[in-house]
Amino acid sequence: MDTITAKEVEEMINSGKEVHIIDVREAAEVQQGAIPGAVNIPLSLLEFRAHELDKNKEYVMVCRSGNRSGLATQYLNAQGYHAVNMVGGMIDWEGPVE
């Protein structure tokens, strides 16, 4: 499984690169703060909403600590998507939140 650090994601965003972030936390967790522009698809719904994603794009998967997003990354990669796990999750995120 490919991984990326929170700092690397922040640097990509700050450099103007288009980054597709999927936040797999539950809605109540996301309300406490999310990376600007992240799309919330709770892990429990990912199987049912994966069709909303584009297999030609790379997705950065995010959760609180990196565990759920790791599961989401494995699932999406097995389905033919290109996903990477942001290790450390929102715990390690030091960038802006909305």
C-alpha cells in the first residue's frame, strides 16, 4: 500500500497541485475539522459510494489516525482505483481545517 505523510499532502496543496482527498471518518468527526476540499465518504459507506470516484484520479485517503484510511486504501486499490493512505491521519495534520 502506498502511503503519504500529512506534511507531504499539505505541501502538495500549498504548491497548487490538485489533490483529491477522501475523508473516511464519520460525519460527526468531520464536523470537528476537515482538510479544506476533502470529500467525506465514511468508511462504512465506501463500498456503496465508490462508483462516485474516478479510476483515472489518485485519491489521498484520510481518517483520524490512518487505520481506517488504510483499510479504505486497500479496498479501493483492490477495486482498480489508485489510492494512497495519509499515515498519521488528522492527528498529524498541521494545515488549515474547515
